[in-house]
Amino acid sequence: MVAPFAFELLAEDPASAARAGRFHTPHGSFETPVFMPVGTRGAMKGVTAAELRETGAEIVLANAYHLMQRPGEEVVEALGGLHRFMGWAGPLLTDSGGFQVWSLAHRARLDPEGVTFRSEVDGAEVRLTPERAVEVQERLGADVVMPLDHCIQYPASREDVARAVETTVGWARRSVAARRRADQALFPIVQGGVFTDLRVACAQALVELGAPGYAVGGVSVGEPREEGLAALSAANAELPRDRPRYVMGVGTPRDFLDAVAAGADMMDCVLPTRNARHHAALTREGTLRLRNAQWARDPRPLDAECRCFTCRTHSRGYLRHLATVGEFLGPALLTIHNLTFMMDLCREARAALREGRFGAFRAATLTRLGEAEHFGPRGGNADGPGDRG
């Protein structure tokens, strides 16, 4: 019998830190490396849970900071918990609101005990402490939960980053002490900015907590790509080999493959769904901007190799029509496609890892994509006020 939060390591790439695995939760298991779609407020904009499942999604992310404001964690709990509330039977992860310390810095006031936000909903004060963040997420009922952490702005001085690391480690310890539910896995978050030695120190301190998994935060916040990857690699190298590693807020196809090569198992980002709402489609040949007149009479699907409903049913010309007349069906169809694209990228990466050809797969995919986008403030894990980009 498999333990509720066991991680199985299924394959490792000899030429990089990439690996394939399987993580078990009370609501089922999921394969890694995995991309997690972001349903900030308990919903994927314009897409039902059934349609989301059809894309190949296995685990979905929601944001506790936003849900505690509307409708309130007590409402979600009274309606059967977050799984029932949003009609999603598979694994769920909730972020604590630590990212909003970064993205809503103009509305946030940090102190040693926690953080106070000025709500973007009604202007009221919203108080989060490590203990309160755990309480909210326990009432929401996700499988994987995140502690409150200090995601610091970039650029920041070494002294400020070191203080953020100290705060993050202290809050992680308080979060572990506050836990009451054994059916939730809390993943401490490694911070440290672009300072690799601070990343190492933070990871080593958090490993002492013996958590079922770990996260790396504070990347893709505007730092140079190589510095972000170096920080990520330094953190991952210190984390246990037999636990999943979640890199927060990373999600262009290039960033996904780079993070996998650096040892990441789980990633999330609003980029695929936000791109869809701006009529941009991810394809194996790069990004298509559907508002462009060149697609007006194009009978082809977005991606000839894509299995999604949108590509099986509709042409580029039709999708451009929806974009130009403002029909909401357009973003909904593009959301289905973009998420399917990311799920297929995950599936293909896992197959390449199992077959010992990840390096060749990654190189060929990146060459074909020809994508210039990489680590930077474009995505995030809260698709709404206070998200990234």
C-alpha cells in the first residue's frame, strides 16, 4: 500500500538534473514533471472541470489569499471543501498568499509576525500570519498547501534578501507547528533571490523540517535568466532526491523545459490561460497572435499535431473572427488549446525521460519553438489582482 504522500522516482537523466516521477495524494496521484493550471478563485476562466480534465490536467492550483476574501474559507468548507466546491476530483494545491507579498507590495505591510494587506476587494485590512495561512488552507481542504513566505522584490540587496530568508525559514517552522490535518502535505518554500549561497542555506534549513515536498519561490520575478536558473539549480541540489520539487510561477514552454533540466518536478503559471484571453495560442511552431490579419482566411487548425477539441473543430480563421468581434468563446477555446499544449509538453517530456532521450527532446523542442521568452515577470500563480504580469 502506497502512503498518502509518497513520491516514486521513475527515471533520471544522466546528463542533467531532470527526472520523472509520480506523487501520491489522498485525491489520486499525478505524474511528474507536471504543469499545474491556475484556477485562482476555484475556477479556470471559461473552462469547466470536465473540459480541464480533457486537456490532460492532473493537478490544479488555487489561491488561498483570494479565496479567503471571496467567498471566504468558511463558505468553501460549509459547501464540502474546495474539491467539491469547484467540481474537481483530482489533486489540488493552494498557495498561501506569500506571492502577494511581492505582487501586492504596494498594498502590503510586513512585520515579524506576518503581513497585513489592504484588500483590493473592499479596502479592508486582511491579516495573514503563518498560523492563519495554515488555518485557511486546512478549511479549504487542498491536498498540497503552502506556508506563508517572504517573496522579495528584484532587485534587492544581499542584506534584504538574507532577512527575507530568515523570515521565510521562521515562518515555515511556525507553519509546520500549526498544522492539524495529516491529510495535507505542506511544502516549505526556498527563497534567497539570485544569491546561490542564500538559496543553499535556506534549502538546508528547510530540509530539517522533514516535509513531504519542497518548493522554490522567488524566481521568474524579473531577474536575468541565467541568474534565475543558477538560483533554481542551487536550491534543487540541496533538496531531498526522494521528495517532489515545486518551482512556483514558471510556465513558458522554454522555462518549463529549463526548469525540468534543473531538477524541477512541478510548475505552475497563468501564462497559458492569460495568453488565451489575449488571443495568443501556444503551438509547436511558436506563438500565434490570432488578431493578425494573416489568419483571416486560414483553414488550418492552430496546431496540426494537437489533439484538443479546439484544433479538431475550429480553424485559425474562425478563431480570428472570434477575436475581432469580441466573442468570449474565443478565449475559452484558446484556453482549452493552450492547456492541452502544456499537458502534451509534460507528457512528451516524461516519455523522453523514461526512454533516456530528454536532452535531444529538449534541444529539438526549443529549436522548433524558436521562442525568445524566458524567465521574467510574465506569469505567476494567481490569475487576477496581485498576479505576475
